[in-house]
Amino acid sequence: MFDIILTIAVIGALGLGFVCLSTRRKLARLDEERQRVLQEKQMVFEFMHDMVEALGEGLGRDELYQRIVHAATLSSNALSACVFVATPDGRLRGTAVEGLFPPQRRLPESSRVKLTTRAKFIEQVLRSEVLESGEGVIGAAAQSREVILVEDGERDDRVLRHDDPSLEVKSLVAAPILFRGQLLGVLAVANPADGLCFNETDVSLIRTLGEQAGLAIHNSQLLDLQLEKRKLDVDLSLASNIQQMLLPTAFPRVPSLDIDACYLPAQKVGGDLYDFFPLADGRLGVVVADVSGKGIPASLLMTICRTNLRHFGRLYDSPSRVLSELNRSMVPDMRGDMFITLIYVVIDTKNGAITFCRAGHEQPLLCRRDERAGIPVVETLTAEGMAVGMVSEELFDSVIEERRVPFESGDIFLMYTDGVTETCNDEGIEFSSGRLADVIKTLRNRSARELNQGIIETVDRFSGRLSTYADDITLVSIKRD
């Protein structure tokens, strides 16, 4: 009997040891993945910053392409890179090259002695190459609109083999450069400096760099039409384009919900943001944010905030956990004079509830009918929280508060930025949240869109506005049918 008990104990201990080992391995993998994501995010952020600087300096298109290949080699640790630009007839022309990037066609024997250095010779050959869609790895990436990874150039029939050993392709990644579905070109990097092959992490990075390059090239095309205008106006137009791409053009259709959003920038480029994204179990994530500052830095910060928020929103059910992770991931990328206030909401229609967290943002309003009094009432929903990027992680996490409230038929949930309540009239009196609550009660039976329109009209009458707003105005109204 004692032997049996001892055997069971030993087996249990071994099992526990295996579990602990497995847990440690999982934690190590998670930490490694987190470090990889942070490193990739930093590379992309620096790439975006470099592209914005290039556009801000008024560089020509060829110089911009050269910046792209240079940044690509630095980010991916590749020995060479090349940008192939899509021509109007659907072909691809080599435009900018960094390092000894292997030509995609056979080298002409007669022209080898015309240039004094190999690098200049290779660059001339690449610039003279015009590839067909579907031709080789570059053409295949353009045709499929997908990133192509060549792990072993010697075994891939799409790779051209040169007699010159310095032009051997050991590994290659080719990513299409797209903007809103339009092919602008292909970004390719060849041969990692460590002699190994590119991996899926490199593929993910080059894919993202290709996407950002597409945005930069597209905005460069816009800038070419405006270079004779004022430089400041050009920069603001670029930032406005970035911002408009972040704002949803259509609102989600969720059973039993009537949703509308309204955004009115005070200037050509504002600092407000709203977004909707579906979550598991039919829930809906909603965010309203206000970025300090204006222009390109604010637009870039909004881009990173939106991407990270969507990512963490799908990872964690708790809004407070989402904002904690958002703050932790964004603090390293933010300047000392910049911060973001926001409110993140999860709407659960199945259980008739709203769960929300505030990061220093305006308190939301909830309008419902008081059954005993028989009149509508508007409640200001309070919850503690500090702005993202303003304080340390420890202080942010200790202050953030999550709150859950019922959301039943006939209820109205309103989120807004301070541009609404802080709008002043000629006497310097603010519109205030009290007046906003009165408007909601008056217009409670209208649709969400009509409610937002009614609020804007009331604010305009109050302020006597003749032209522009003093601050950005954002409204998100959600009504439960």
C-alpha cells in the first residue's frame, strides 16, 4: 500500500514539474513575442517618421524612393534593397537601389565595361529594367498583391541566377506597395547580413513597411501638385489625409442599436478620433479620443493609438486592462509634451450592459426614463482615469477605473470631446455639460443622427458661430432600440 502511495506521489510531482516547465516555456515565448512586436513597432514608427520628414523637406519622388530603400535595409538588416515602381501600362520599373541588389534579368555583356564601379553598373541596369507583371519574384508580388518570401534562392525557379557570386540571391522578400488597393510598386530586400534566410518576422516587417511606403508615395503624389503653394498648407493636407483614413466612413450595423458619429475639426487637421470595431460574442468596441496638439505629429500618434487599441481590444475583455496595455505600449513612442485622453466602451447588447473606462476624457452621459417619476433623466457617468502617456505605468494602473452600467431599450449613451461643452458665446460663457444634457432630454425620441445634428445646431445658436470652431467637436451617439 505504501509503495502505491509513493508511486502516485512521484508521478504527481513529475506531472507538476512538467506543468511548471511548460508554463515557463509559454511565458518565455510570450515574452519573446512581446519583445518582437515592440521592436517591429519601433522600426515601423521610425520608418513612418522618416517618411513624414522626407515629405516635409519637400524631397522629389526619386529622393523619396531612395529614402524608402535605405530605411528598408536598416530595418530588415538586409544587404540590399530595391523599389520597383508601377508604370501606367502595368509594368514595373527599377527606380531606387541600395547595395548590390541582384538584377532581375540577364546582364548585358557589352555594357559591363561602360562604368567604373560595379555598384553604379548594377544601379544603371536596375534602372533600365522594366518587368512584366508576373515576371519573376518581383512581378509575382505585384500580380498577387501579396508578400513573397524566398527562403532559399537556389531552389526557387523564379529567382534568376547570375554568374557573379556577389549577385547571388540567398533569400529575398518582395512586398507590394499599395494604397487603397492601387498598386504603386514593389519593395524588395535581399540577403540578410547574418547569412541566414529571412523569416516570418521579417516578412511581417517588410509588409508593414510596404504599406507605409504606399501611404508616403501617395501623399508624395499629392504634394507634387501643391509644392508651389505654401509649405505649411501642404503639411496640413498630408496630416488631414492620414486622419481621414482613420475615421470610419460607415457605422456598424448592430441589432437593436442606432449609432451615429459626428466630427467637426476646428482646423484643417484636428486631434480627435473615434472608432468602432467588433469584438467576440457580438460585442462592440467604441472609442473616442482627443490627442494633444495638431498636425502631423498628432496624426501619427492617432495612427499608433488606433492600431494598438484595436489589437488590445481583441486580446482582453476588460476595458481597464486594454487601456493599461495601451498606455504601457505607447509611452516609449510619445514625446514629453504629448498625451491622449480617451474613453473606451464595450457594448454588450445580449446582456444589456455597457462597460467603459476613461483615460482623462470627458465623462459620458446616459439618458434613460425614470419609471417612478415618468420623466427622462440624464446621468453623468463618472470613472477615474489619467490620460495615456501623461504619468508612469504604475500610477496609471493604480488610478484607472472600470465601470459597468445597464443599457436597456430607449436608453441613449453619448460620448463627446471638450470642443462641445467648452464652446463659448460672446460673453465667454461655456455651453457646458448641463446644457448638453438638456438637449439630449429634448431630442431623446429622435434618431442618433438627428440627435447629433440637433446638438450641433444648438451649440451653433448658443455660440453665434459664423465660421470655424474654437476646438474640434466629436459626438458619438448610441441609442438602444
